[in-house]
Amino acid sequence: MNMSIGRMAVVVASAALAVMAWVVPATAALAGERKGDPALFDPVASVVMGPRCLNCHQVEGPHQKDWGVIHAQQVVRGADGHGSAVLRCQACHQASNTADGHVPGVPNWHLAPLSMNWQGLDKKQICEQMRDPKRNGNRKTPKEVIEHMKTDPLVLWAWNPGANRTKPVMSHEEFVKVLTTWADAGLPCPN
Amino acid sequence: MITLNINGKPQKVEAEADTPLLWVLRDELHMNGTKFGCGMALCGACTVHVDGQPTRACVMPVSSAVGKKITTIEAIGASPVGKRVQQAWAALEVPQCGYCQSGQIMAATALLRDIAHPTDKDIDQAMSGNICRCGTYQRIRLAIHKAAREA
């Protein structure tokens, strides 16, 4: 019995060494500056691919509700992501939730910039977009990349969405933790 | 006591900070031209202008309106564009039951102030938040074009 446990330990240790030997050069060669486990993005994705985020990272106009239906009133993006010339987001969206939480609100409610669209993207594509300064609002360092998700009132609203809207799958505190881990690892993306 | 700038005049009202502007207009100031429809910014009947932009008074806390210029249907005819919109509305007999029409006129006036000669697409994108249960949309569109032509 002891022998077999000892033998298993050797086998497991060898396997671990073999995996490490494969992972380290592979990731270093893969992206140069990128390192870390691609799975670190999974918990980030579980939040950012939820309706509270996706509904506003859209092309033509906002979506709404948990099933991502096109926003009622045919709301459009407009020239600046704040709606058409005279049907602005602020026509309805105030500085905080109103109408018993049914009408969402934070100051300056608006769509994500067109360059930051996630419509139709999968997990890997969203991850790659989030670390591309051309498509992430010119955020260059991992710290800058996660700052929006740590502090932007529009993002924080997702944890106070009002009415019966679904909240992200983890608390914002937990989200910041997984973001920080992902950033510290160099923003690795799924292969 | 708070002071609001409504139709160019200061108006003092007693109201809690989170009271919707519409409640203040209708119940405190007895300006009943602005209508209550849904109370959730879904229908547009309560549209007023806040610093020139159409805004749903039913969801705007009155405290957010302090220091801004509020224009209601009662004063929209004082501006040349608003007057033209009203005249076009009357000429084409746009309203049926009329309940949504003060909101429609507020939205249409803001549109023509921003885009003097709107296309049908401009009209749809500006007016799609103003619902008409009588379905007067075709006449609304015609009246906006008429008001634009007569500028």
C-alpha cells in the first residue's frame, strides 16, 4: 500500500513537471508578453458575458432584459452612443434608478463606444478585444484594462440593477479579485 | 422649498427631492397639459423639454430639474418652431383622442429645432419613444414634414 502511494506520488510529480515543462515555454513562445493560465479569464467571462454588460456593448443600439431583446422604443446608438439627436438616453435614464427600479439609472447612461462592441463575439474574442488598446478604449496596461470594471458607475450599476433584473453571478468584490488575478497574470486569453 | 425655472419663470414649490417632476407640474402647479401615461418612461405622454432636450417628466426627480430650463406644452407655442408644429397639427387634424399629443408635439418641436428638414428615418428615431394608441403615426409624420416645409 505504502509502496503504491509512493509510486503514485512519483508519477503525479513527474506528470506535473511534464505539464510545467510544456506550459512555460509554450505560453512564453505563444504571445511573448502574455503569460498565465487562460482559464483565469473564465470567471471574468462569466460576468462580462452576462446581460448587464452585453446589453450595452452593442452596435446599432442597446438591448435590454435578461434575454437581450432590442431596446423598446427602437432606441438607436446615434452619433455619440447617447441615442438619436432628440431621443437621448437621458430622456428616460436619470442619475439613479427610478420608477421603483424599473427604469435604470446612473449619471451619463450611454452605450459602450462602437469600438468596444462585443455583439456576436465569443469568449476568446471578447478577451482579445479587452486587451487590445484599439478596441478597449485605449487602455494599455492590465491595470487600465480592469479599471473600468472596478470603478465605472455604469458597471457598478449591474450589482444594483433594480426591479427583478438578474445580477452578475458573483459579487463585485469577488469580481475585482478575479480581475486582479487575471491582470496580474498578464491578461491571458483562451486558446 | 425649491425653485424651478418653468417656461421662463421661477416657480417655488414644496416637494421631496425624489418627487417626479410630472407630479410637481400637475399636482402642485396645476399645469395639466403634460399628461401622465405609464409612469415608467415607456410611452412619452409626459414629455417636457429640459434644457431643450425631450425628457420624461414622470421619472425625472424634481431635484434633478433644479437649475435647468423646463419647457412644457403650455409654452411651446411661444417659440417659432413650436408654433409651426401646433399649426401643422391643427391643419392636418393629427390628434384623435389627443391624450399623447402634448408629448408628441414636444418631441416633434425638439426634432425640428435640431434637424430643420428631417427624413422619415430622423422622424422615426426621434418619435419612436412617443406612443399613440390611436395610431396617428402617419399624420404625425406628415405634420412634421409640413412644419418643416413652412419654416
